[in-house]
Amino acid sequence: MNGSRRFRLGLLALLSGLTFCVMLLFVLNGVLRQDRSSYFILFEENVKGMVIGSKVNFQGVPFGMVKDIRFKGGKTQIELSVDLSRAEIQDITKARLDRLLVTGQVTVELEGYGPEGKPLQKGSFIEPKSDPMYRLTKTLPEVVPQVLMVLDKIGVLLDRGNALLDDQNRGAVASILQNGERTLAHMPALMQRTEAVLAAVEHAAVAVADEVVPAGLVTIQQAQRALAELVTLQRSFGKVADEAEAAFGGLRQPALAAFAALRTSLDELRTLARQLRLAPDSLIFGVSRPASPAGGER
């Protein structure tokens, strides 16, 4: 009984082993039969996130993997192992890095195909295509100081705006408006006196009309017109003064709130600018480095 059971178990193990070997041979045969060709790429940018075995796509079609990575002559040399039966690499084909922002995983993307292109020989170098994010991180150290300078100027402007709207300046503006109102209050009496003087002059001019030079009459008429315009100006100025005082009082609180919000945004922009100046690659890799304090370098 025990011998029969051992026989069945041994037969089952033998069949399982044979099945595994057949499947393994089938997989290896499919892999070994593929026509693999090697190409090389020299990248100047950082290839962090790429590993041996990373995928290689031709315009989105997977057809190979990264076979080797090494640093040579200040650049990163990547060796690709691709299946040319899936896609054809031409002399106009270019390579770029495609990096997933969440995981940081890197794949090599080959792009460029056309009727004017010629097949690229095996073992040749594929021309790399510059990554916009890499160019951005290269120029950030030059741009960030200028951004900080502009932010500082904006900060000075906000400080002056806050100073302009403080209680002392508000009181000074209100005092100026009050003086203007008092001046306008005396304007009607002055106008009346001026009208009386002009009436007396006109009466005297009529009495001695034969002796007065015609130019004097013209002057009086011009003075009368000027007086009328002055009255109109006085009324307009009164309305403007009232509207200015109302507008200044109504806009003060919203303006102060807006300046406070701009100040907060400005501080955040300064912090971001310092972070980008110290670690420009954080836009790509998500590296978090402590920014230096506002008064000096790390």
C-alpha cells in the first residue's frame, strides 16, 4: 500500500518536473530566437531612475531594454538591446528620457522616422534629444538671483504701499481734504465780492463809455467769463474732493488686505526661488533640500 502511494507521488513529481522543463525551454527558445541588436546613446543629463532592464520604446512601441549603463568622458553611455523586427531605427531617430513624476522610473523613448531616413547600422550611436526639464534646471541657477531681485523690489513697493495707507498718512490726507473744503466754503463769498467789483467797474465803464478804451470793455467781458468758469471749477472741485475722501476711506481696508496677501505670496515665492537655486533638480527628482535662511547661504 505504501509502495503504491510512493510510486504515484514519484510519478506526479516527475511529470511536474518535465512540464516545468518544457515550459522553460519554450520561453528560452522564444527569447534566444529574437534578433537582438545593440545601439548606444550618450546622455549629458542625469539618468537617475534608470536601471539595467529599463524599457526602450520606439514612439510608444516597446521593442527593447537597457543592457548596460556606464559613465564615460563626462557623459552617461547607455547600451540598448532592441528587437529590430518590431521597429526600424534610422539616422534621423533621436533618443530622449521619459521620467514618471510619481515613481521616478525612467524609460528610453526613440522618436523620428521618415521616408528620407536611412537605416542606422548596428552598434551605432543614436543622437540624444535634450530634455526641456533638464534645460530648465540648468538655467535656474542663473535666473533665480534675478527673480529674487525682482521679488525684493516688489517687497519694497509693498512696504511703501503699506506706509502710504497707515493712520498717519491717512490723517494727513484727511487734513488736506478738510483744508480744501474750508477753502471751498470761502469761495462763494469771494465770488460774490468779485461780482460786485466787476459790476461796479462795468457801471463806471458805462458812465464813461465815450472815454473808455474799447479794449477795456473786452477785458471786463473776459473777466466775467473767467469768473463764471471759476464758479464752475469751484463746484467741480468740491465734488471731486468729496468723492476722493469717500474713495480713500472705502479703499483703505481692501488695499491693506490685498497688500498683506501679496506680502504672503511674495514670501512663498522667495522661499521657492531659494529652493530652486540650491536644488534645481528638485523639479525633476523631487529632492527636498533645506533652503538657506533669507540672510545668507547654507
